[in-house]
Amino acid sequence: MTKSRSALARSILAIAFAIGSVNFANARCEDYAPSARPQNTARDYVGADLDTIVERGWIEFAVYEDLPPYSWKDGAEDRGVDVEIARLIAEALGVEPRFKYVTSGENVEADLRNWIWKGPVVGGSVANVMMHIPYNSDLGCRVEQVTFTGQVYADTIGIAYDPVFYEDSQPTPPYFRFDPVGVENDTIADFYLTNLLGMAAAPNIHRYPDVGDAVQAIDAGDVRAAMGPLARLEHWASDETEVYAPPLPNFAVGKWTVGVAVHMSYRPLSYAVDDAIVAALDDGRIEQIFENYGLTFLAPER
């Protein structure tokens, strides 16, 4: 397991709990104390504005390393849903896309600090746009140095399963009181099943370093099902494995919106990125990207 995958899973878990505890429509930034002022002054903000990007002819996107189906290196080729969406954005701006593969910190706030508004403490630099950021008004109140924009798609919790064991019905979380199920350690699915099913079902919850390992354990016969983000399950599922999004009783949030992040100082860039994404959603190009990767497209809540 790479650090990028495990830390990103913790980041999404933290955002999910935040979404569950805050009413989107009624979130109020005045409930938050102002965060520390960035060390950068008006004369030396990190990053680049839209005019600079267009003049130099390229834009850099921060994408998480080794995170299929969203972003990964296939030899020398950049692949993944987020990579393809970034290419659409670059095309709309008339510039070349470049990719910075990044590992993540302990949470989303650390990732945004390192790759958007401040830069890492040692080595590296910020990117112009960061992909695969949970879109949440509560997060926007906490990280005022960043503009959250470009609601691209939604993600949800799914279940992959071996249909041999479930001929009459698709398994739901209560099934795993008795049936072995795989999850990525310390993720939404892990915490949800542990809290829902209680200690009596603990032996049936098999924890793996990554969602892919949990899905592959189905083929190995170690578990009958795996639970995690739908798109990641679909990416790793074999032809013999079925995947669907189940009802989730007592789950505060089983679905969330994914967007992008831009430095707060570069609003024209964020508007241009958002316009590119809206256009690609409206004409079906983003949905086609998901189809090309064999994934279910879930529209964002715009």
C-alpha cells in the first residue's frame, strides 16, 4: 500500500463525517475562527494566474499517485478519470496539461496546503489545480486559502460480491454479520461495518491494505464480498464479480461530490476551470470518460 492511498482514504473519511454533521444548505463560515494568515504576501503568492498559464502554454495538475481508476502512471502514460478530466480542462484553456503525482498528508487540509496554497516544507512546489478534492461547504469554511470549484462527479459506497453465494439477492451490510467481507483498513467502509454490526461480527470483517486487495480476495475465496468506493470496486472487479451501490442504513453519508481546488488568489482561473467542467458535463464528455474506463458515472449535485 502506498502512503497516497491510505492517507487519501483517511482524508475522505474525515470529510464524510464532516458532511454528515453539517447541513449543506445551512453551513455558516462565521461558526469558524479565522485560520492563520498565509505567509505569502500579495507580491509573492505561489502558483500562477490564468494569464500567465495561457502565455506560457501549459497548466499543472496535482493528482494522487497510484490511485486507479482516478490517476496512475502506466509506464510513461498518464492514465485515469481525473487525468482525462484534467486534459479536458487544459484543452478548454488552450494549453498543454502537465501532471504532478503527489502523495497525501494526514488529511485534505494538509494536501491543499502542500499542493495548492503554500507548498511542501521540503522539496516540490504547488500546482495550479488539484484534482479529486471532496466538495464540501464545511471544508471551504475551514480552508479559506483555497477556492473549491468544478463539481465533477459523485462517488458512493458500493459492494462487490461473488454471485455464486448470492443467487437470490444482492448482499447488503447486514449479511456480513455471517458472511466474510473485505474492506480497506481505516476507511469509511471499515468504520461503518464495525459500528453497524458490532463486535460479534468482527471476525467476518477482513481488513486489507487497499480496496484492490479486498476485491481480489473475492476471487481468492477468502471473502464473499468487498465494500468500498464504487468506482474503485468496479476498477478491480473481475468478470465473475458483480458490483452495485447498496442501501446503507444508519449511514450519515454514503455519497459525496468530488471537485477540484485552486488557490484563492486566482479566481479567474477557478472560473475558467469551472466553465470547462460544466461544458464537459453538459455535452456528456465526462460521462463518456467513465464509460471508457468501465465505470458507473454518478452526476454531481450542482
